[in-house]
Amino acid sequence: MNRALIVLTGLLLSTPLAAAQSANGNVTFATTADPTFNPWSPTAFVESNLINELIFPGLTRWDKNLRPTADLATSWKASDDGLKWTFNLRRNVKWSDGEAFNADDVAFTFNDIVLKKELAANGGSTWRNAVTKVNVVNPYTVEFMLSRPWASLPTYLAYFAGILPKHKFAGVTDPWKFTEFNKQNPVGTGPFKVSQVVSGASVKLVSNDNYWGGKPKLASITFRVIPDSNAQLAQLLSGDLDLISVGNPETVERIKSNPNLTVALATANIYYFVALNQDDPRLQDVRVRQALLYAINRPAMIKSVLKGYGQVATGPIAPIQKGFYTKSVQQYPYDPAKAKALLAAAGYKPGPNGVLQKDGKPFIISMPTASYEQLTPISLLVQQYWKDIGVQADIKTLDWNSYIQQVIVKRDYQASAAWWSTPADPDVLPYYDSSAANVGNNIPNYKNPKLDALLEQGRKETGAARKQTYVQAQKLMAQELPYLYLWYPQSITAYNNRLQGLRGITQAADFQYAGEWSVGK
């Protein structure tokens, strides 16, 4: 998912791309649907995230170690109590329409867009959880005022947090209905700007001559709208596309056989899961959640679905975070007998047709899924594993946008397979805090004051103390299972050998340095 699920966040892992075709600096990429040119729009997800990285930089971006470094901000510092962060902005930056960028744009983006609860900006709950206001100190200095310490603020500012131009939104009452900007003619400070939009077909970006980092090496990037991953693969192999994120590991060997292509493997801060909506009283019982995870043969799924390109997940902090990740937590090896015993202890007894029941009601779970990448195959396998222990999962497949509305926005589901891609920082409070239930990124609506306190504590600490706090948090999450953790996938990228300049960090981080890309002969 995009940053959120979405970041299905953003999906960094699942956002399709493509690459250079010729040596004249004109390249072609792919996206799954018409993008929305606004990083904060509630409808901007995987089809838009990486495109928006090219148009709307943030105050910070990631370095090769996925740590925050300068972008529109050149330096920053937190107050002693951690409740105020001061950012010094880059001077002589211009928007793509020639207007000057300054602190008013930063304040507008957060105060008038992100922090307004009624607008429900994409990821807005993450920011409202800690940021109360952004003050303009002078044209090149802003202060982020916090209600609680947030040690990872500079990291989150590098994560799909692009700055919008205040002058373009003057007089606009609903930023999401500003179609002229969001769908046709956005104005940004990034290395590229939009020159042509053909709905349902393509979007063409050209180099932004006003870019503060110097004129990009590429003249243009055209994004073709190609919803089907098989069609993307076919165009990669034919040379029409030259870089894709490989959603189906079964295709890796076929790609490797092409001498013009390279397959690159990378780790990322991504984890797949089954979310259980804990507004459902049945799923509030930790024994039930544990049983449903014991029933899933995750190593077998990694072998069949990922072709081995992944490892069993134990929680939201992935192994890429070597300073914080721990395996010393409760484990859930495949054990159907233990799953049945836990369900029996929770009061479930065999019923007609092999479906367990309690108080005369069969254990049936509504499990919507999306027709996107591997979500449907994952859901079907989980359905079979649960059937083996007497739990019936009713699967309904939706298109991507309908899925987002039903599961993420309305929370109209009981179980659903999805993923998060997040900043490479152990601060996962936006996805687990009780305040983010129902309205934020806490899509299982899980609430636990003890976990809230640990995650709050982690935001305040540094060094060894911070690590120990997050070790405790991982142990608690592994026991309580706010999500049923499936696996940490490897990111698989295939690209034409002509494409040059990729830093090999993550796709999102690479797009933050798109001005360096070029096409070799």
C-alpha cells in the first residue's frame, strides 16, 4: 500500500514503473491508473505516489542508509523538550510556474491541508497525532509545534510528504475537488513537471528548468496507464518499458534470461499481514487471533506465492532495521492442532458442515480482497488454511479503489490481507496507536494503552534506551497480534541495462534523486 497501505503506501514494492528507452533522454514508465497530482489527496495511492515524488519534494529525503537528509530544508533542530522542531529552508527555490518557494508554502501545506481533520488528508492522522501547528518564523524558517515528542519527525518528512504551493490554492474551498491542479496542471518544486495528460492512457512529464538542483539529465518521462502486471512484463521484455517492480516472483527466471535486463533484489521496510477488524467482538479475543495465525502455513506460502523471496514476519519492525529488529518474540509455527485447541478454549465447538460455532452462530468471516498483485491468491490460501480448522472465510474480490473505500476508509470488513510500507524507523505509532483507530492507519482498530505508552516512550528516547523500548513493543505486539503478520518480502526490480543513475536504495528513495537519471547508449 502506499505509505499507509496502501503505501498499500506506495507501495514501494507494488508500484509499477518502467524506464529509459533511448539515448535522447526521453523515457517511458508505467502506472496502474490515472494518477492524482497531490501527495495528500485521499485518492492518491500506488498509482500516484512515485509520480508525486518527481513533482513535489518534501523538506527532507532519504540518503543511502534511509536516514533523513536535506531537500527543501537544509538543516533542522529539536528543542530540549522535543516539542518544537525548527527547519531552515533552502533559498532561491522556485515553483515550476516561476513563483518563489518560501515558508508560507510549508505552513499552508500542513496547517490548511494536512492538519485539518475534516479534510482527511492521506496520512493526515499520522501528523495530527503529534503536530499542532507549523509557524512561520521568517521566509526561510518554520517551526513544527508538537503536542508530544516525535524523534522521527525528519524521517517522516521524507516519506511522501511533498510541499504544495500556497498561491495555487488561493480561493480553493475544497482542495480535493481542485481538478485543474490535481488531475491536469500541478505546480511543484521537483525535477519534473506535467506537460500532457491523456486520461486512461498516459501522463507526460518534462524536465523542470526551475529545479533548484539543476536541470535534470532526462528530457521527459512518459507514464503509460497499464493496469495489468502481465502487460507490463510483456512490454518490459519487448523494450517498450525498461524498469518494473516485479509483483509476481514466478517471472524472475524469464526476466533473467533476457541479456538486456537486470534483476535487482533489495530489502525494504515492508510487511504483509491479515488485518482483523477488532470492532468484531469475536476478534477481540487474543486466543482467536493467535489461533488464526497458527493455522496459516507461512513458510509454504512464501515458497508458493513469493517463490522464496521473503521471510516470516514477527511484527512491524523489519530486519532492515538492524539496530531495532529482534527475533526474540513469540513465534507462531504452522500448528493446526494448536489453533483448534485455542479456538476450543475460546468456546468454539464443531458445528454443521465442519464450521465451528459459538452460541449457535457459525464462525464465518467476511474477507474482502483487491484484484491487485498477489492479494487475491494470498486471501484464497488463507481461506483454505482457516477452513481446515473450521473457520469459514467468505472472499469478495473488489477493484482497487473500491477496496480502499470499503476496507481502509469505511472499515467495512472482518478480515483482509494487505501490507504496509513505512519509513525505515521503528516509530510505528501511526499504525497502532489507539487514537488512530477508525479514522487513521490503525485499520484493525486495535486499542491497547500499554502499547500506546511504549510507542510514546520510543518517540522520546534515543540510543540504547530507545532500542530497549522497541524490543518491548515488539514482544507485546507478537503476543497480542494487532495484525496477523505474514512475511517481509524482498523487493524485486527488473530494469533495462541502459537505465543509469539509480542509487539502488528503494524505489521511493531513488525517485527522490530522479534528476540524476540518464539513459546510456
